[in-house]
Amino acid sequence: MGKHFRKGMVVLSGLFVLLVPAVASASSQPTLNQTVNAGTLSTNILQSDDVTPVASPSVAFPAKNVGFSCQTSAATLGDTNNKLNVTNLASNNGWTLTMAATGGFTANWDDGASNTYKFNDATASGCTNGQMSVDPSVSTLTADCSSACTNTNITKGSATSFNHALSADNVTLMTSSSGTPWAGYLTGVGLSQKIPASQHAGNYSLGMTITITAN
Amino acid sequence: MKKFSSLTVLVFTMLLLVVPAVVSAAEYGGVGGRPAYPRADNSRTKSIFIFQLKDGQTATDGVRIYNNTAKQQTISVYAVDSALSSGGGFACRQAADPREDVGSWLKLQANTVTLPANGSKVVPFTITAPARADAGEHDGCIALQARSASNTPSDRSGVVLSFRSAIRVVVTVPGKIVKKLTLATVAVSKLKDGSYTIAPTVRNDGNVSLDTDVRVELVSFTGLHAGKRSGGTYPVLSRSQATWNFEAKSPFWGGWYRAQVRATYNSNPTTTLGMDKGSSQSVRLASAVFFVPPSSTASFIYVAILLVLLAAAILIVKKQRDIRHIRKHWEVFEVENGVTVTSLAKQHHTSWRKIVRVNKLKPPYNLKAGQKLSLPPNKAFVPAPVPKSARNTRK
């Protein structure tokens, strides 16, 4: 009797939980609340699950030996495990995704031991002081939202070399003309860096900031 | 077992209570912001800041900062000047860059905000146009950067990446406002996957940015539209050029095409950004005509049609030649008793069908003695053709 009673009570409490929302929705004073936070326009590097940000993201360039002539090292920004993601859930008229040196146009590749070379050489060849080129046109743009979400309003930037003399301190990776909610990512953005002749051996690094701007 | 079923019901009940809380904690988006007080008369102020300030005039406003992540975030907020990015895109200078324009006009009440998960907060600011500021548009940004998204290249090699979001700040200083847009070039290039990039370049020679509606389409040389139009509305910054790379699928049937571009903007100097009512002006430009190879399927269809046409032409030529040959060489013979079409065909080394066709015989093709028929000359048999004067005229 006692066991049956307890079981009956548990079942009744389950039914109560199921039925209460229905009763509440029929009430003249609704008690259901739902808050939808305003969306944001944001960018990040995500792992292959499209959700988890990559901790301390970076792009490694293949090592080069010290040489008597200018050398070019090439790398790729964005791959299946490092997706350059954009999420636009904000109401806006469009946005631009750009890339620039965190330290501004005076920034350098630095090995931490006073050896540096530049990413934005003012010479045409880029070999005098070092120059980085970015080519988003070869990248792959993938929409990653609902089936209604397409890349129609999004254009990829052109291949560009950083060159402070030409005020080329920022490179456009993507532009959108629409404020329609969209999420997606870029993979395979081409990067190449010209390393000046006889550059000292070392592990060089350069901070770059990727900015998404509502415009 | 009974305990198990009771436990299952309880777990189910608990799940019903807990799941909504889990769903509401799901992470959508990251750290971002927007104008806290958008104006009702200008929808553009929902996403960017737009001010019209006379020399020395100050305005107050606020930026609402959102943390739509599942963790508490400490966020840096700072103002910087704008910069022109490649292709004429709008960009923001870095925190390390000197501030000489709007970045120095804008004073935020706080430069660091700590927000709980899914929290938001307004950071008020003032913006003051300096005395003797140039008439026209000045641009800057309010940048937002979560500390967790800031990455310093201390102990790693390569490019070390940081991320931030920013909001454009537009300040128009009244005076002589010039709005002038020209379409400079339309470049067409083929991509590795066979599609095309149509890259129009427009030039804004005015002193304010122009929200420009750019429309691009591939038009066949005959004037028939080939593909879906693409384009959108983009800001073209003052005294600058802007280029966009619109991708277009290669037209299925191929042929000669040109890329046609139309750029439309509000040319009324009295309207400000986002208040684009009144007169608009369009500029048009087309690329040089270029050839698009047909797709492989279309090529197959083209080849098939060509082969059919070629076969038909060969048949027609052969038939004409045959007719000419018949008219020139066949002679009229008189049918003798007991002769059939098949026996005649055998005797004259030709097909009975040909005899039937040339002489327009009707089934069952019975021949009568004395009937005149056109037949190929037969040296070995029936040496006496009907004299020329006695021949029926053959069509």
C-alpha cells in the first residue's frame, strides 16, 4: 500500500510538472518569461566544432635558413581546426573584417633579442626590410547557419601587401553589405612574408589583430 | 525494479525543470556593442554612431556593451581613428596608433568593463568637435576587446592573433558638403573554379562617405541577361576608392559577355548618412566584352547539335548529288513483259527502292509492259533504250 502510494505520488508530481505550463499559458496572467538578449557582431578563431574558441590562436610560418638573399615564407590563416569565424546577430547595415598589426604600422617581427624585420616594407619588392602579403581571394567562405543563410551579400578582399608608404596598414578580409543575421567562417587565407637577406636567426613573432567593424 | 521506475520518473521530472535553464545559457555570439540610444529618425544609428557637430560643439551618447558568452568577461573599451583598408574598406586603427581625429575627440567614461555571462552595460561618452575642424565627414571607432581575446606574442613564433569588434563613429562638420561618385573601372577575372570575379572600382571625390548601392550583372552580348544580379549597399569613404569582388557563376551556355555595373547614391548634399531621402543619382559602367567558354555539358550539347547538323548537311548534299547524277546519267527504258522492280534493280546494279523513288512508283510496284522507267544505263543488258524523242520528261 505504502509503495503504491509513493509511486502514485511520484507519477502525480511528474504529471503536475508537465501540466503546470499548459495551465499557466491559459491563465489571464502569464507566468512564462523568455528573454532574448540583443545579438552581437563578433569574430574569433573557432575549433572544428564551430563553437569552442581556439586558445591563443596563431599562424606558424615554416622555418627558413639564414640566407644571403631575400626569402619568402608562406602560411595559411584558417583551416578546419582554426576557422576564422564571423557571427553577426546584431542589427546593422553591414560590416568589414580587417587585419592589421596590433602594434600599429611601427610594429615589427621581433625575436625578443633586439632582432627585428618589418611586415610593411615601403619598397615595391618588400625585400629591403620585409613585407607581408595577405590573399583572401584564394580562401574558402563557408556559411554556417540556417539553410536560409547564404554568402550572397559577402565579398572577399583582394590580395594585398602591407606597405606603410601606400597607407596599406589594414587588409580587408571580408565585407558584407547586409545586416542579415549570418554566421560563417573563412579558411585558407594566403599569407606570405618576405624575409630580408641575412636576417639573424631566431624565433620571430608579430601580433596581428583581426577587427570586425559595424559600418 | 520499482525503485528504478520511480527514479526514472524523478529524473525525467528534474530534466524538465533543468533543461530550460541550460538552453538559456547556450552561447550565441561573443563580445560586442551597439549605440545605446539610437535615434528614431535614423535607422543607421541602431548600428553606428552618427553625429553632426559644429566647431567646438559637444554631444553625449553611450555605447551598450554586451557579453553574449557563457563566461564573465573583462572588456577594454577605447576610441581610435578610422583607417582605410585595402579595397576601400572601413577599418579602425589600433590602440597603439596615435589619435589625431575622432579617436581624440571622444572621451569614454570607462575604459574597462567587467560583465557577467550574458550581461550588458552602457558606457557613456562625450564627443567634441575641435575648433576649426574641416567641413565634411570625420570617422573613428569605438573598439571593444575582451581581455581573453587579446593575445601577446611573448613566447611564440609566427603571427599571434587577437580579435576585437568595433563600431563606426561618424561626425559630420557642417560647411561645404560635396557628394560626388564616379565609377572608375570594371575588372573581370576568372577564378580557378571556373567562376568569375567582377570587381568594380568606384571613386568618391566628395568630403562625406556615401552609402552606395552597387549592382553587378553579367549580360550576354545579345543583350539577354545571363545571371542573377549581385551587389549590395556599401559605404564608400570620402576621398577614396573602393573595390568589391563580386563572384559570378560562369554562364552555362558560354558566349560573349560584358559585366554591367550600376552604382546609386544619394546626391543631395543636405541629407546626412542614414537620412537618404530625396534625390539619388546613378552612375553606370560596363566592362569590355569578354568570352566565356561554355560548361562541359553545354559543350557536349553544342557538339551533338553540330554533329546532327553536319550529318543533315551531308545527307542533303549526297541527295542533291544523287539527283544530279540521275538526271545526267539515267536513261528511260521501256518495260518488257514479266519484268519486276527487283529484277530491274538487279539488272541495272541499283536498289529497287531507288527505282521506286525516282520513278515515283506506288505499292505494290507492279510494272506493265511498255511502261517507261528511268534506270541506270546497263551495258550488259537491255541495250536499246527508248529514243530521246520518245522519253517522258522526268521531274
